[in-house]
Amino acid sequence: MTLKWLISSGLVILIAWKYYVIVYNKEPTVQPLVDLSKFDSTLFNTSSVFRVIDKDCEIKIQPKIHTGDIYIAMAAKSAPKNFERRQLTRGLDWSVVPPHRGKVHVFFIIGQTDDKEVQREIEKESEKYGDILQYSLPDGYRLLPYKTITGLLWLNNNLNHARFVGSMDDDQILDTGLLVQILEEKFPGADLPDQNNIQCIQKFTNFRPNRDSRHYGSKWSVSFEEYGQEKWPPHCYGWFLLLGPELAGKIGMAASDPDAPFLFMDDIFFTGILRERVGAGIDWLAKGEWHRWILDFFSPCYAFNWYRLILFQDLSFPRNLTVFHWSVCPLIEQVFHVFPCQPID
């Protein structure tokens, strides 16, 4: 009787919560679709000066472009001085990819630096490894959208025959074996990958902007002037994600639409605002159809999603992830409204 009572109570709570989410917890206003046919596609050709959001840009250092089949072409966002991080990422084991799928190519996308010594070292690194993609705009955390969009446009221009293209941070511990298992289960044999969805490790559909600079994640704080809605659009967490080359090009072009609201947080700008503008969706990088359904069902629950990302997903996570800082600090702040934790750098 006790077990039945617990199960029944749990179901009632679950149904009540889901009803609340559907009826009362409205999603933010969806951005209108952008008409890409009105764009001049030559403005986004990365072989010369091209448009990135609201700035003109050019590629300063080109990586080597390999011929043959490409399974994944990945733009890893990196800061100019992150030499050690890039070297660790080069050590990822891609031998798990089935030979008939082709190769995986990871390129490091870097902005311009004023440090001449660092620039010389980057040029040496490029000569040695051939995997540096440097563009002419300044580097910096609040300029990350320019880096991400440059990477998407370059991938679309130069590697549009890849099965997947993607974006990742340069500090990720990535389970390449698990990634290949997920992709081969979702898109087996000759099945073409979904061309209208972004594949991500974590989808947030009920995530609210942080307005408090005392928050442990204060570097992600935004004012109402920067973003006026109460909730973010559904989006991916930007540690690691994949999409089709065509969708990458559409999003890269849509970023230059003057009606698209700019946001310095590139994962929300790219996978939330711009994704909606081109009519694309989000899907989970997770094994099993039922597993993905359950994840999607609970995606409106902020706590479930956050702690699943930090504690239970093991596909991709930062090397310097401090579990206490990322799991206990949010709980203390949300429940007690005190701010004992140092902000994340």
C-alpha cells in the first residue's frame, strides 16, 4: 500500500507540474522567420572579405582542408593564448569512427591578438599542425558570437560535404566512443543526418536570464536592455553540438539580419535566437529513443536539466569543471538567496 501511495503521489505531482508548465509557464515570444532569399550570398563567402553579424571580416590564417569523406568537421573555439588546451584537444581519440564514414577534422578558431609574441607562436603552431583558423576581428569573451558565426560560415563554405559540422569549446573532455555510438544509432547506414535540427548534449526550455551580478555565474548576467523577455528561447548548452552544413550556413547568414537581437552569450544567440529565425529545431545527443523522449519531457524543469548536465551526462564536459561550484552554488542561491560563491571566471 505504501509503495502504491508513493507512486500515485508522484504521478499526481508530475501531472500537476506538467499542467502548470503548459498552461501558466508560457515560452518567450518566438522570433519571426527571416527571409534568407533576400540576402546576397556573396557577402558570406569566406574566401574574401565577408560579413559576420554587423562587421566585415577576413580569414588571416587558413587551416589545411583535407579531401575525401568527412564524418565531422568541428570548429573549436579557442583564445589566442590557449596553446595547452589546443594540444590536449588534438589528443582526442577519433579511431573509433567507422572507416567508411571518413575522417574527423577539428579546427581551432581564434580571433585577432595585439600580442606580437603570441601571434608569432600561433603562426608557428599553424605551420606545424595546419589546424588554426584565425579571423581578423578582436578576440574576447563578449565577442564570442563573432567567433562562432565565423566558424559556421567557414565550415559551410569549405566543408559542406561533411556529414556533420559542429562547434565546441577547446577545454572539453569528449567521450568520442559514446558520441559515435549515439550518431550511428540515430542516423544508421545510409540515413542522412537531420538537416533541420541542432544536435546538443543539453537542451534548456525553461531557462531564465540572470539579472543579479552577485550570482556565481555573474559573467552571464544580462540587463533588460540587452534582453527584455522573462525567459530565454529554447537553446543548447554550448560545450559541444553538431548540425548540418546547410543549417550552419543559414544561421551564419541570419546573424547579419539587422532585426535579429544581438546577445553576447553565443550559445543562446546561436542555438536559441538565430535557430528560431531560420525555423530549425533542437534534438538530443543521447542514446535511445525513449531516453531522448524522457529528456524532452522534463526539459521545462530547470533543476532537472541543470543537474543532469553537471552530474549525469558524460558525453562532454570541461576539464576544469568544479562540481561543487556548478552544483551546490546554484542550489544555495536559489533556495536561500545568499551568494557565498566566487563568480566563475
